[in-house]
Amino acid sequence: MAKRILIKNISYLITMDSDRKILKDCHLIIKDNKINAIGKSLIPKAILSKDIEPSNVEEDSKLDNTNKFVESNNKEDYDEFDEIIDAKDMVILPGFINTHHHLYQNLTRCFSASQDVPLFDWLTTLYPIWSKLEPYDFYISALVGIVELILSGCTTTVDHLYIFPGGQDTVIENELRAVKKSGIRFCLARGSMSLSEEEGGLPPKELVQEEDEILKQCQKLAEEYGEKKSELKNQGKRIQEDNNSNEFQTIKRNREDNNNNNFPKMKSVQEYDNDEFPRIQLILAPTSPFSVTKSLMEKIMELALEFNLKCNTHLAENRQENEFCLERYNQRPFDYMKEVGWIRGNVFFTHTVYLNEDEILKLAKSGVGVSHCPSSNMRLTSGIAPIKEMLDANVNVSIGVDGSSSNDSSNMLAETRMAMLCQRSRGSDKIISTEQTLEMATLGGAKVLGRDDEIGTIEEGKKADIIGFDLNKIEYAGAYENPIGALLLCQPTNVALSIINGRLIVKNGKLLNLDLRKVLRKHRERTKLLLSR
Ligand SMILES: [Zn+2]
């Protein structure tokens, strides 16, 4: 029988649907990994009992869809739910979607030698340390970073992973192991660097890979996670997430492995792409104009188009990058992207601080998305991206926390608030609204990832990625008549509730199924080890 969760007595429900409806005093039912019903009278009749035969399940669904429910205070009627959550005095909204991160960087958070320098110096200070990362570091940093994201309201995250020290082939599987443990919806942006310092780029030789090697590894991932165009046409193939009922048991079984550095080697990344866990989205992500060769940019795009994949790169991040492109390619970063075939709908750029009016219009016209990382841009003195102008031009804009060595925080709610304040600090008459800002963190992220048909809003039939904030917190005291605005205007708090892919991850503000203290202790040890290598 299907797994069901009832969220009852929701004080405020922000749907982010096409009408931007905000519902008051309603209930929501989750069936398996999808939102099944939303309404004011959704407490089911006794007819939907545990005794339903599997053959009648279809008929029950019809009942759900036609809202044949009655209010009931009879406790027996609740029995069919695996979980009932009381959301009185809570704001419920779609989970945040973080479109940019480098999870491994939380091992070198606020590293003192790089804390007061701009981007290029920051990178060249940290590259040598990152070149000493070991396989287990990628697991523990990903786990800590993802948990931090989840507690701040994130239910889907991208990780742009571009460091493969010594060509380690276990980096990705170690990261995916943490993903599986956390339960987050994940997008693996397979980064790459092929232009070393010796060839005029920025990264040291030991951190770049040969083009052929990168392409071979990306091709392998594309075959596992992509959808070949011919297959799409013939079969309409889409990996489905049907049933996650075995998740808790699987996580429990794996719990013992947590403190063991020599955990068993995974057979294949394919293991994660099954019915029990959210589908992993692969994004091909050559890292930046100053770390990737021109021919790799072109070849990666060919591969992405063949396998129907999204592409991402850092672009127009700061003035130095602009100068680099003018010097090396005699083009502004945007024009360079155009030349390598990257101004197209399957692309999103991270940062885009240095784009002019004309380039913004071209982004909108071609459907290129943006991942905006305000804290990192300010921290590294890169500048402030013209996000309000992009929104006015109808560019799809999302929010990214960026890596934890340049933001030093993986808090999606705080980053969303920062995005709003940062735009307002520019002193323009055109004010970015709280609604526009919240949209960037939810539906905007879904659009940038090409997944607004399944995530980013709370609507019947969408994936059950739902978060809730408790209004009975000191941070929200006095925000009585505007609890929605309070989320962005008041000091950010952690979530009281997080459900990802229909699975309960945080309840009553507590992370389920993970001993965070133990994980943090391990993480601390690994940083110490890394800095001593
Ligand atoms: Zn980045």
C-alpha cells in the first residue's frame, strides 16, 4: 500500500503555482513521493482505511482527486497515514533549490590566508590544499554540506565538482554515497579543468586533467544518467521514482559505515539511480574560461546535446576574468561563450556579474539561466550581479550559495535574503520584491534546471519536496500580519519540517536518521588532517 503523510492545520501555504496562491488553514496529503491533494477538507473518510486491497488502490486515488473527504476528529480515520504532522503556526512552502555549490570546500572554510583576497588570489592560495584532498574527504564534506543545506530549507542541490586530485576515480562515488545517506534531491555538475597555469590558465598542473580523460569520464556518466536523443524519441524514456518505502531500512543498514574510512567501494554510480532515491540529474560543467580549453568547451557541449543534458560554467564573475577573456580570446566572456556554442537553452551560467544590457537581453532570448551567488560575489570583491535587470528582462534566475570557502555558509534561506538585500543596496528605484526573491529560490531554480514540471511549486502531482518554518520563534515575533515576508526580512531560522521526495527528513526541527555530532567530529578531524598534509 502506498505510503501517506498528512500535513494538517497548515497556517500558511505558499504554493508558488501560476497564480502564486497562498492558502490559509488547509491540509496537504502526500502519497509516496508526490503531492496527492491540497485543500481545506482533506481529512479522509474511514473508507480509505488500511484494509484497502491493492486492486482498489486506483479507485481510492479517484476519491482523492475528487476531494471526497469530510472533516473528522475521529482518531481511527487517521490510521491510514504513516505520519501526521501538525503545521499550525507554520509557513509551508516548496523546498529551496540551490543551483551552485562546491561541497568539498567546507573543509577549508574561512582559511586565513585567503580570507581577505579577491577571486584569483583566493583560488591560487587554495588550489594546493585542495590538491591534497583524499577520497573520504569528498564523502564527509558532502554529507556536512548537504545537511547544512537541508536544515536551511534546501531540498534540491547542485554540486559543481571539479577537483579530482591525482585523477582519483572515486571522488564522484564518494560524494554520491553522502547524497544517498542524506536523502536530498541531487544534481551532479561534473566540473573539469584542462587549462593549467603553464598554458596560460589559473590552476596548477596537478589539478588539471587531459581533455581526452575528461571527455571519457563525462561520456561514461552521460551514458549512465543522460537520455540519448534517439532513445528519447523512440521511447520517451524517463527514469521514474515510484516507491521509496525501503529508504529508511537502507539508510539504517548503511549507518554503521559512517565512521569507517575504508567503506566498501561502490560497484557503480548507477546504484544511486534507482526507484528508491530521487533521480540524480547530471550536468556537464567545464569550470570557467580561465581553467578550461576552448576545444573542451565545444566538445562538452556536443556531448551534452547528444545526451540531452544541462551545461553549467562560471561566467563573468569578476573584472579579472573579463580581462583574461579580452587578452586571451579578444572577446568579452559572453562573446566567447557564443563562439563555443554555449548561448543556448540547455545552459546556465554561475555569477554573471559582468554582463551588459545587450548580453542580458540575449540571455533571456536564448533561454540561458543564471545561478546568482551574492555572498560569494561580495566576499571575493567580485561585484554585484544585475539581477533585477535580468528578472525584468525575463531571464531565468536562481540562487546558489556557492562553495563554502567563499561564502563560508551553506544556508539557502540566508542566501535568498542576501540576494534581496544585495539588489536593494544598489540604490535603484526598481525594488526587487520579496515574492520575486522567493521565486528565484524555488520555481526559478526548477526552471534553471529544466525541472519545473516536477519541482519548485506545491501543486497536486508534483514531487513532495516541502519545507516548513515555525512562526513561534523569537526571530518572527511581531511579524503577525506578514508571515511570508518575515521569512526574508527577519533573521533566518532553520526549518521545522523538511520532506524530500515524500520522505520525512526533518521533523520538529530535528534531523532524522543521522547523528550530526558524530559526523561533525569526523569532519573536524579531516580538516585538521588535510591542513597537515
Ligand atoms: Zn563556484
